[in-house]
Amino acid sequence: MTTSPTTPTTPADPAAPGRPTLAVFKLASCDGCQLTLLDCEDELLALSGEVEIAHFLEATSAVRPGPYDLTLVEGSVTTPADAERIRQIRAASRHLVTIGACATAGGIQALRNFADVEEFTRAVYARPDYIDTLATSTPVSAHVDVDFELRGCPVDRRQLLEVVTAFLAGRKPDISDHSVCFECKRRGTVCVTVAHGTPCLGPVTHAGCGALCPAYGRGCYGCFGPAGRPGPSGGSLSVNLPALIPVLHRDGMDDRDVERLLRTFNSAAFHAESEEDS
């Protein structure tokens, strides 16, 4: 469950004077994508000189109310309070960008979408009647309009800086929608599936990680979600997830293994992709 220490209520005013205001909010998540922003270090120092950080509890306790020129939201909607809070955040934001697998696809907590959440709460909590939660974990875009989705678990720092600077400069972020296979080719990494028979989700996974896992001899496990998935960020590339399943079987995975491979950080997004293509 999430708490709401500060929730904006003022409608956004794009004509507000002074430096642009940046806000960062968290719903149901692990904070990893916010930490990626903090890990930008030197670039963050330069950025803080160009914007006013109006709300970012991971970095500072100083908070000012909206409106905000750019709002970053990490985390999925898992409670009725989350659903109400994200509507208030949207109302106070000129531009709203969701960051990370939780905010863009429901996150690993979306595994609840394939089970009985009441059974989970009875098994885990001594007093399940105290738990106020939704039956599903859903992306922010299922509840409010989103201007851009930045994927990853966590997001890539270079892509995050590109998105922030692009919105502050009034231009479209330069984020490709191609698959991880393109990144393998660019860094000269031999295909782990072709060369070694290693199961890999690279052909259907959104690029952004720099093909990190294949570079170290293991298959991609889809932490950036389906490539070319329609949404606020666009998505022109068409990937065929069902066509990859026989390849995974050939490489030694049974149906249960394939299900476990797909049901991680972006389980709901890969499920939707497979349903759409089937």
C-alpha cells in the first residue's frame, strides 16, 4: 500500500513565470526509477540549475504545491487511494511522464492480475480486513492521460535524462522503439539464441538497456516490456510474440518455463501482447 504525504490539487498553469517546475511522485513501486534519477549525479546538478524541483521526496523534504510543468510518476495503481491520487497529480501537471515498468505496465505486482488477490491477502496478513486494495495492478495510463511512457525496470539513466530535457525544451523525446536485438548488433554481441541456444526475449523486448544481459552471455528477460507496444510513447515496430514461443520451446523451455519467463516485471504487458497477436 502507498501513502500520500503531499498531493497536489491546483490545476496546471502553463503560463506560470520563473524556472520550469519538476515534480516526482511515487505510487506502488520499489523506488528504483527515482534512484536512477538521483544516480545521474553531475547531470542532475546541472538539471537542478535549470529547473525548480518542486516535489521529490526521495531527494528533499522541501515541497511546494502545483502546478508543475513536468511530473514524473513511478509506480502502479494498486489501491483506491492510488487511483484518486493520480487523478489529482494529473490535474496539477502540464506534462505527465510515467517512468518504469510499474507505472507503464503494472509492474511485477501485476502478477495479482492472474490470481485471486483476496486469497493472497488472507494468506499474508493476520487481519486482511484492514487491507484496502484493488484486485489488479494497472499502469497509470489506464486511469489518466499520459504524455509519455519511459519503460524499464529500472529505467535507463540516459533515456531518463533525454525525456526530461526534451519536455523542458518543448520537443519530442528521441527514444527508439526497436527491440533489444538491434542493440546486440550495435555493440557486436553474438546472438545468444543462434550461437548457444539460450532462451532470450530480445526479439520482442523494447530496447534501452544496451543489451546488457546478452553481452554477458545470458538471454534477455524482458525488463523493458514489449517492443513497439502502442501507447503515449508511440510504437511503430510490430513484434510477433507468439512466433517466438516455438523458438523458446526449441531451446529447452516447456510451457511453464515460458510462462514464468514472461511473468516478471512486465507480465501484464506481455500478456496483452500475446492476446492481441493470438
